[in-house]
Amino acid sequence: MGALAPQVAAGRPGKGSMFDQVVFAGGGVRCTWQIGFWESVANRVRLRPKIVSAVSAGAMVSSLILMGKSLDAVEYFAEAFEENGSNIHWGNLFRKGPLFPHHHIYRNGMRRLFEGGFERLRAATELRIAVSHSPQWLNGRLALIIGAGIDYSDTFLTRELHPNTARRLGYQQSFYSVRDCSNVGDLQRLILSSSCTPPFTPRQQHRGAEVLDGGIVDSVPVAGLDPGPSRVLILLTRRYPQYPSCFTCQKGEQLWTYVQPSRPLPVSVWDFSNPQRLWQAFDAGFADGEAFLAAHSPEGSAK
């Protein structure tokens, strides 16, 4: 699937205000924008999706949203980032401690925040989480290096919404339903697999096979959607300057509504050291949600 150039429009996605399915793109700390947007919009447009497709940090964020713990998460990670202070712990270079603190903060955050929310998440909707698998002819460290190169190219060079580079090389994206997780530990391991990005995280296996960050194949995981007629909300986490902040396109019998940050976010994917920028990303999402409501909701259009 290439860039969605055809049939793109900046107008209202339609009169109805309910989306049947939602996609959460990956993007590390930038996914905090998704929380802000959701907090602004969800109750006012009755966001109760039947299917949610997510990847990497978007998988963690969507889990927290569906558990009703997203605001707790922003506060928790802001405190964790303040305590952390640096994205590289050079003092551990010749010690046993990790050089990069990201995995520890990420994993401990899920352990703390997911407590008591697993059953609510499973009852809320069907959440599908993407992981990537390297091609059979490529494995180990080389697969990781090439995967990282693909991710960099797709992010900074091609800037397509749904690039094909990884698929052409044989990388595959698989989706796993949270309802198939037996317990909260299974959910945490699935999200860690979906977020596997060495050297920031350790290498991961899922169901006996080595996996990579699900966003290597497509960081906007639309392949996890159900087919058939539906209205889809797709929450991006970075600017695609060739598109408006909100745009729609017809995909078969589905209407896809993309929303992206109205301006580049002040935080990078792996910046686990700046709580102020974390809150700024949240505030940007909330403001963009208000703009979305003003332009697209029946209440907003009546003003």
C-alpha cells in the first residue's frame, strides 16, 4: 500500500459522529498526543469502537485509554521522566546497569498502570496489536540493522503514510488480539514485542519467534482493521506535510478519517527525560481535538 494520494479531501468526514474502528499509530513519546486528542474528543463524539488496531507505543496508549487510565499514565511518565533525567546513562557503560533507561521505564510503567485494568480492557473492545517478523533469509542482528534502516528511511526520507519498503524485502506484520492474552503479563509481553527497537529495548520473542517493532512494516497499522463497511478514525503522531491536519479518503466500502498533529510535536520518539515536552504533546493533542470538534462534529458545525 503506497501513499494515499487519491481521493483525499480536507472536508468533514460525514454527518455521523461515531467511528466503528480506530487506528493508533506508533511514535514513542509522541503518542502522548493521542491521549490528549482522545481526552478532548472521545465522550463528545461517542467514541466506542468495535475494533482498535495499534502498534508499538500506540498499543500501550490505546490499552491505557481503554482501561480508563490514560491521564494517570501521563502523570506517571512525567514523574518517571523527571526522575530519569537523561536518555543515556553513561555511568553504566562499564557497569551492569543499562545504558539506555527506556525499557526499564516502559516496562515498569505498564506493570504499575495496567494493574486492575486488564479485564476492563478485554471487555471494552477488540484491541489488535501488530508485531513485525523478519524475512526467512534474514535473521539476527542483520535483520535488526536493516529494519532500523527501513524505519529511518520511511520516517525521514519517503514520508509515505503506508510505505512498502519492508514488505518488499520480506518483512511481515502480524496482529494479535488482546482477548487472546491469558493475563496482564501476556499483554505486557505483547506490547514489548510490538515495541522491540534495540538498542533501546532488548531483543524480543513472541510465541517462540523473534520479532521486531510492528511499525517497521507499517507504523500506521491499518492492516489490523476489519473489512466491510465502516467509519475509521486513524490517529497519527507526526506531521505529513503533504496532507492537511485532518483528511478523509474512501477505501472500498470504508471511510478513513486521518488526524495528524497540526504542527510538529516538541518531543522525540525516545525522549524519556523531559516531562515538560511530554505535557506539551498532550496539550497539543487536546487542542487539536478541540479543532477537530469545531470542524467535524454536528455540535461544532452548528456554532
